[in-house]
Amino acid sequence: MSKSKHACISTKALAMRARKIQESDYLELIKAKDLKEVFLYLRDYTYFGDFLRKMDPENLHRTEIEAHLNDLKVQETEKLMHYLFGVEKNFFQVLLVRMEVESLRILIRGIARNDELEQLKGLMVYSEKYTKVPFGRLFRAKDWDEFKKLLIDTDYYRIFEIYKDIKGAQDLVMVEKNLDRYYYDLLKNRLVKLEKKSNRDLIDLERRNFDLLNLIWIYRGKKFYSLSREELIAYSLRGGLELNEKRLLSLVNAKNLVEIKAQLVNSDYAFLFNHTKTIDLFMERRRERYLYYQYLNLFGKSDSGLGRVVGYVRLLDFEIEDITSIIESKRYRMGPEETKKYLIRPID
């Protein structure tokens, strides 16, 4: 892609980011007394309004609001794809694949719970323009076998075909882990095809995310699922920036958290394990806050190639996640100061 094309996208992205949710908006959302007040503020005072207007304020469902917020992300991603070509457009489409994977995850969990999949329609967020998944037919699947067969012409069939059932918690964990593995392998394969000089910052940042996901996977796999050394290795992501094969093996072989922390003491990722008392509660938020600042920096660089465009979508992602956390806080009747602890973006 020519520099002029990148400049065109960057200008467009900057114009859109000027509409972003401000800290004052977050404070109003946090102060809202219930879900209805959050909804009305989002509808009437933010750029999410167009995606919420058809919802009934008197019959609100938390997860459906979240789905409509993500509809904006689908629309913005599709719009930006018009400005991209070749390997860059191919890479950018991975952002839509992520939403497709999350929609499949919702349906798979529904099957495991014996839910009527038709009732989950309102939670689905995916690009109708770019998906090859027959979601319309999946909603009518009666069981796991039928669900799998409907995916036979997609990449997902080879992921699911080995699982005869998903009723057990361990099976569900492994199916979801394989879904994640598929997505990140796809991302990695398209990442390496990008022009390296102009996209170096983006490439390094995506690889750092692989490192962080591996650290969380190894820690949780050991603590909560008692996974074997072989399972931890098999489901770790390859292609990280700091954590090569040798370092991953060393972390897998660590006997406890103390040994893991010792191996990371001089690493950029030491922050992930430096808060022992709240390590499980805020581990994912710490990862996302680290990435938030990294993508914010990437978006601010005029010479970051495709990174500036990816940064725009990822910042929108974090914005939606924070709004989702605020919505969730109303469910548990959390106060403003407690709510702020769960946000990715720091709010004073």
C-alpha cells in the first residue's frame, strides 16, 4: 500500500477517535444508579447511540447491550477495510475473525448447557459480509453432532471433529483453547506476511500479546486446572517476542509462583505477577491495561503503517470492554471506587 493510502486511513481514524468516550462520560456512567441509566446515557450522549436506539429501555438485557456496542466495532472494521489491499487487508480481517470466534464460543457454551440456540441470537456479533460460518443454520442445531456437521466447509470443523461431546468442563475448556489457538495461529501467519519495516511496532506488539497470553495460560493451567506439562506446552502460543521455546519450557517446569516470578524479574512482564494478593482477580486487567498503553502509543505514531489503523480498532475494543465492566458493576451494586479498579483505562 502506498504512503498516501496510509495517510488517508490515518486521517479518517483520527477523525473517528475525536468522538471517543471521554473521562467525563466514564464518570457519568459509573455514577449511574442502574442498568437503565447507563443505557440511556450511552444512547443519548455517545456515538454508540445509533446502535442502541431500537432497544426498549424498559426491557433491557445486559448481554444484548454489550452485543450492540460491538456492532459498532464490526461496522468500523468493515469501513476501514475499504482502504486496505492485499496482505494488509488480509491481516486486518483477522479482527473480524476474532468476533466470529467469540460468537462460536457463545453457541458452544449454549450447547453444553442444553440451551435453545435461537435464544442466543441477540448475543451474536460477527460480520455478515465477511463470515463464511453459516450462523443462520447453526442457531437451529439440536446437538453437538449436528453443530459440527454444519461447519464441515469451514476451518472450524477440523478443530471440533475430534470432540465427541462437550458436556464435561474439561472438554469445554479444551475446545475453547483450540478455538483460541486457531485464531492466534491465523493472526501469526498473516502477521509474518506484513512488510516488516513499516509495521515493526505492530508486529512486536502482537508478539508481546502472545507472551502475555502464554504467561496467563501457564499460571492458570497449573493453578486451576492441574494440567500436565505436555498439555501446557501443547496449548501455548508460538511466535512470542521475549518468550522463545526455551523460556516457555522453563516456565512450564517452574514448581510454583515464586519460581515463575524469579524467571521474569528482569522481564517487561514482571508486572503481571507483582501483586500476589490480587493476582487472580486483576491478572487479565493488568494485561489489557499494558496493551492499552501500547496501542495508544502505536495509534499516536504517524509512521506506524498499518499499526495506526489496528490501534484504532483495539482502542475501541478497550472502550467497549470498560463500558461492559461498568454495566456489570451495576449488577453487583459496586460503588464508584470499586468499579474503577476493574477498568482498563485509568479513571481519576
